[in-house]
Amino acid sequence: MLNVKDINVYYGAIHAVRNVSLEVHAGEIVSIIGANGAGKSTILKTLVGLLRSKTGEICLDGKSIADLSPAAIVQQGIALVPEGRRVFPRLSVEDNLLLGAYARKDNEVSRDMQRIYEMFPRLFERKKQNAGTLSGGEQQMLATGRGMMSRPRLLLLDEPSMGLAPLLVNQIFETILDINEQGTTILLVEQNAHMALSIADRGYVLETGEVVLAGQAEELIDNDEVRCAYLGE
């Protein structure tokens, strides 16, 4: 589905992502784990066109998307749920969700919004409330729902558990599994390595902008280096 080969991304003179290659197959959950500042979020921003790689290839279903605009990439079926939620605080929950469907031209937006409300009943209760007044967990639900409103085939999730209480973290990860089981492929970036690998099919370990390990999620969980560095064992 998604094939990334030898991308290099810079912030000015800072080489943030170095020769990164990865694959995401249809139906999978793939996790990218690593310390803060390793380049995880930079990869996701590059995949959706917010940043540009100086080299390499980014292909979706065998076709290059490296030069497409972010809006065009959304129309190709990729959506990003950004780190920090980035909801529109002065707009209502309902309007935030509708913005997720801005590129759609079909007649099923209302149906999909109802699906989001069924997935996140708390959002239905607060649908007329300004997004900025929601709790952190509710804002994460809203950001995820907004991403789903574009009907993505591939959903990119950037640190969905950041700043949330453990109970809410469990709920968010259960939701990620539900979204995947309903047919959406997931690329997940997470500092919570144990949770990320526990739901993933495969994973990549990123250090200072480079992929240093890759494999099946259960293999990474059992890897002594990963256990020591990221799982606190």
C-alpha cells in the first residue's frame, strides 16, 4: 500500500530523517517507536506533504505522491491525526468533524458523522460545544474522528496517547484496534512503545532519524535492546 524508500528530510541545516525506508501493507497496524526527537513526527509530516524529502520515493499503491499537495494527498486516501490534537478551539465539535470531510463530494457525510458519534459517544454529548473547552482525552477523540471523516484508507496517528491518563490511553488504543478491524490501515507513531507494539503487526525503531531495527511486533517486544531502551525492562 505505502512504500517509502530512502527519504531524507531537513530542518534548515539539521538532518532530521536519514535514509528512512518503510512499508505499510493494506490492513496492517504498523508502529514507529523511538525517543522524543528521533524524527517520528517528521516522517508523518513528510508523508502528508507538510514537509518535503530531498531524496527518495513515497508511493501509495505504486504511484508517487511525493510532489502532491497535502489536500491532494488527503484525496488519495491518507489522513493525519497530528501530535497535540490540533483541534480548532473556537469551532464546535460538529464543525471540527465537518472540516475533516471538506474534500469529499459524496452524500454520506452525515452518515459518517453518526458513525463517529457512535464510536465516541462523548462527542455526541458535546457536539455543539467549542472544541477548546474539551478535555485532553475528548480532544484526542475529536482529532481522531476528524481524521476519519475524510474516509482514509491509511490513517496516520501521531502520539495519540500523549498527556492522557492511563484509563484514557487504554480507550484510545482500543479505538485504534476497532478502526483497523473496520478496514482502515494504520501507521502509528508512539513514545508508549509497549502499547504501540502490543497492537501492531510490525514495527520500526527510530533513533536520531534512522531506522535501526524493523520486524514483527512480537519480535521487537522480545528484543533485548528494545526492552531495555523503550519498554523499561
